[in-house]
Amino acid sequence: MGHTGTDTDVVIAGAGPTGLMLACELRLAGADVIVVERLAERSGESRAGGIHSRTLEVLDQRGVLERFLDEGQLQPVGHFSGLYLDFDESESRHPYPLMILQSAIERLLEEWAAELGVRVRRGCEVSGIGQDATGVSVEVTGAREASATLRARYLVGCDGGRSTVRRLAGIGFPGTEATMTALIGDVELPDLPEDYVWVRRTPAGDYSAIAFEPGWHRVITSEFDRVADREESVTFERLQESLVRVAGTDFGMRNPRWVSRFNDAARQADRYRKGRVLLAGDAAHIHFPAGGQGLNMGVQDAVNLGWKLGSVVGGRAPESLLDTYHAERHPVGERVLHNTRAQSALVRPGPQTDALREVFGSLMVFDEVNQYLRHLLTALDIRYPVDGDHPLTGRRVPDADLKGPDGVTRVHELLHSARPVLLDLTGGAGTAAAAAGWAGRLDVVEARGEDDTWIVPALGEIPAPAALLIRPDGHVAWAAEDGTAPDTGGLQTALETWFGPALAG
């Protein structure tokens, strides 16, 4: 386990989707984990309401996707700031977003975490941290237990936009201030017209009502002429009054289950790692929740970090591997902050914005524009800065159909154990011998591809590769073209870069 003299390998602050996903990834990598959560019980608050394509693929890679599909509803269309977007079924096996409430996502992730042996301590929170050369001491306080100190190799703050871990670590959080106020709640709306769809803009702001469950609507109102004080109370009456101001009616709103507030403040941690303290999810980035990207980005942060941190605490890779987490994920966060600022601007009331939306909407009929905006939301086009000339290098691996000695399978099914995969698609690439020094640290698979070409988002069709080295997060670390001798030296460099030095002998 590698945590002698400590309580655990990793302490995670926060049991939201990011923290729970990270805990699962770390357990799959063989690390011991304790999650501390301020709330004594799951809140049941719905908050985020969707999972995009890349996150669906990530869950598929781990073999747990069906649990989420069973509780959600696929949505065949999407939007960018309320303007319709089309999805492309050729780009992913899961092209459409899944409408599912965050409360259900958290419950399903916590159930999976329990199966994997994750320890979750509720009713306590991080109140102090101290780092040294061998670990981090995490002071924990809470109503359920006296103050205690946990000793871990690393601490990861997944504790939200007001992250205590980020503050205690002294990590900067620069960005832009709020310029508007939005209220959100799950309510009954008996008088809502049956033909209501998407966002409606009015001279006073905008509003939306989305039915996630029979009889219930997620209502959001946005008002751009005021910024609520941080300490201002959030009540059902305030939501009701806001909807009347924006829509002219409250549609008979009643029986609230949950009410909250957000704004368009956009901030990002200036570093995702400071020594033995790392940040993920909202602790690392906050933004206007346009297009449902926040939860998805947090889960993908966790999947990028989990196998790397697990390899380091397990002694399989050097600590420098953790620096690639910031290098790969910080630019993704910047991109999301950028596009959500744009979406916030596009929903503001007024004739100038009306004209801008009309022009913007007319451009979205062009396939290239629709594709560009679709990829901003789905994250299927993300390419990490990974060395290599092959067009797949750094990108997420397509979920191609395969024929192997055990029958028909898919590329993403090879990643259920969250281990690296060396996939030989020609039977004669000679890659297995080159990877002998890493035996036991990766799965070597020989199979035949069903197709001569693969579809890659943002690239289109490319020739199917001869061989691939796939990281546990599903991104390609090395690839060889068919019809050419594989660069086994490049393969060994990639193996050492991502999975540590070869074993002697």
C-alpha cells in the first residue's frame, strides 16, 4: 500500500461527484483513501443535472455506466446559451447528454465507492494542514467527533468553490467577479404551458424550466441588473418573486424541494498542485453553469489525477508525474471559463444581445460551427500535450469494436480495471517484447479491429492504428501507424514517462 506511518495514502476533502470519483479511481489504482465530508448526510440537492459524452465514456471505461443510464434520460439535442446544438452519433458511442440529477449521481458514486472499500467520514471537515517531506497532516473537526489529525501522503481538495483546502494551502484563485444573480430550485409548476422548451429571454432577464422527474421542474431565473450579497438568504419566496419579475407569472409555483443561488463569477486556481496538496473540481475552477460543464469537468479532473496519484503513492512512478495533472487539466479549465463567459454574455437582455444571438444562431447552422461548439460542451476533442506525431497521441481513444481470442469486445471495455493497456491490432507489431520491462504494470492485448478507419472528433476519419498505448484515463500515450515498423524506442519512452522506469532483469 505504501502508507506505512500514515493513516492513509490520500485524504480527499469533499464527497461530491469529483471527490467520490477520485476516491474510486485511487482505489482501483491500489491506494488507500479516506474522504472527509462536512455534511452529515447526503444533501439530496439536485444542483447539476446532466452528464456529457466524455463523462459517459469515462463511466463506460470503468464498467459502471449502466447504473447511471438506468436512472437518467438521454437528451437528443443540446444548446449553447439556449441556442440549439446537434450531436454527432459517429463521434461517440454515447453522443447524447444524460439528464440525471446530481443527487442521483452522488448516490451512485458513493455506492460504487463503498464497493471498492473507500472510507467516507461524514460530519467533519478540514480545518488545518501542514506539509513536510514525507506527507501532510490534515486537521479534521466536526460535530460527530473531536478534533483529530489524519496523516496522509497527499491531500486533495474537492471541497467546492469556497474550498478550505485551497485557502489553507495558499493557492491563488484569480478571475472575474459576478455581474448577475441567478436563483435555482426544484418545484412544482402546475401552470407551465405544455409547449415550453429551453431558455426564454425577456427584457428583465431569462428563465428556464426543465422536467427532470415527473411532476417536478428545475426552475432557473437570471437577473442581470443586480448582484446578490453573498450573505443574502435564499428562500422559496425570493425564487417566486424573481420568476414573476422575469416571466410575469410564477406558473403556480409550489412545494419547493430545494432552492439555491449562483452567479457568473469565473475563477481558476493558479496552480492545481502545491507540494502534497492538489485541487480538483470546483475547488480548482468556478464558472457560470452554462451548458452543464462543471460537474463533467470535475469528474474528468478526477480521472486524470486518480491513476497518476495512485501510481506515485504505490511507488510505480516518480512524484514528477503529478506535475502533468496541472499541465493537462488547467488549459481545459481555462477553455470552460472562456466559453461560459461567452454564454453568459449571450443571454443578457437588450436589443444588442438580441442582434448578436440572431447572428450567432445563423452561424450555428454551419457544420463546422456546430461541431466546434459541441466539442466545447462534450470535451470529446480534448488533446493533452503528449509527445508523439500520431494524430491519436494525447487524445481520448475511440471506442472501436475489436475481435480478440476471447470474442468480440470494445476498446473502452479494456479499461475496466483502470490499468494501462498496450493494444496490438496487427498481431505482428512486436510491441509486447518492447514492453517486457513493464510486465505486471499494464495489460497487453492482441486483437483485430473491425474497421479500417476510426472517427476522431475534430479530425474526422483516420486510418486505424497498428498499436496503441492507452493510459488508464483513456488517453493515448503512444500510437503506431499500420504498415510501418513500430517505433519501439518511442514506446519505451512513453512507458517510462507515464508508468515509471522499467524493472531490472
